[in-house]
Amino acid sequence: MAEATDDVLLLELRRGDAAALRAAYRRYQPRLFSYLARLAGEREAAQDLSSETWCRAVAKLHTLRADSQLLPWLFTIARNLFFSWCRWRSRDAHYLNELGRLQVISAPPPTPLETTQRSEQQALLEAALGSLPGIYREAVILVGIEGLSYEQAAQVAGIRIDAARQRFSRGLRLLRESVDLAGMPLNGGGAS
């Protein structure tokens, strides 16, 4: 099952095949986690959101049409969960602020191993990505890093294909203004 095409994998998933689910998880979990980690900026949140993405996907497999594309469908679930998480986080912060108990929670410092593993270029790219407005950051992550086509990115974001192209182009331009992208791990524009 590990070598199955997405079409075969989708067919087996719709039939409820547990091996197909394991294969889909192995194939797409790293990309989902990476997408969510870059959007959320927090490892723990990304882990929780990616776990919830798989739970929701399993619960909704029966709703998938035979002509669906699995990866954009998973990214759409992850994106919707991320925005829900943002809304709840905002409400929680507002509530805590009203109670006068707002605490600044910072991410734990990276371990020495994590620090040495991360290249200077990757760190620059992540910082530049983090400074982009959300719609452009999402487009660059989906198209430039995750390698989705403009059509797939538009499907995930719920926008038109030309809007996805425009957001990616503007996001890439903003990245270039803040950091030299030569040699950076970007896939370029997704073919449509």
C-alpha cells in the first residue's frame, strides 16, 4: 500500500482500508505538520492540530467523492482547524486579559541539537515567512514549500486560482525584499 498512487489510496480509504490509512498518514503527516507548524509558529499547537486533522479526516472519509484529491482535502481540514484554533486562542487571551491574569507565554528555547540542526538559511526563511501577512504566508507555504499547484492551493484556501497565483507572487516578492532566496528550499510556482 505504501507505493499506491493517490487515486488507488483514495479508493482504498473510501472502502475503510486500515492499511491505506496508515499509508496516507506516512505519506502526508510530515507535510501537514510542517504546514501547521509554519502557520501556528508553535510546535505543540501543530502537533495537536495535525492529530485533530487526522481524526476529522477519518470521521469524514465517507464524504469524500471518488474524484477528490486527498492532499488538498487534508490541507483544507488542517487550515480550517488552524483558523478555529486562532479564534479560540484570541478569545482565551481576551478573557484572561479581562481577568487581569494574562501571562506572556513564550515558546521554550530550542535544544542545542535543534539549534545545530537548523541551518542559517532555513532560520532566515522561517523568520521571513513569519513576518509575512497571513494570506501571503499561507500561499508561499502551500505553493512554494509544500509544492501544491495553484489550483490545489486555491481549493485549500477557498479562493480562485488567479487569487492563489497573485498571493503566491506577492508573498514571494515580499520574501525577496526581506531575505536573499538564492538556494532557499522553495519549489517555485505550482503548475496548473
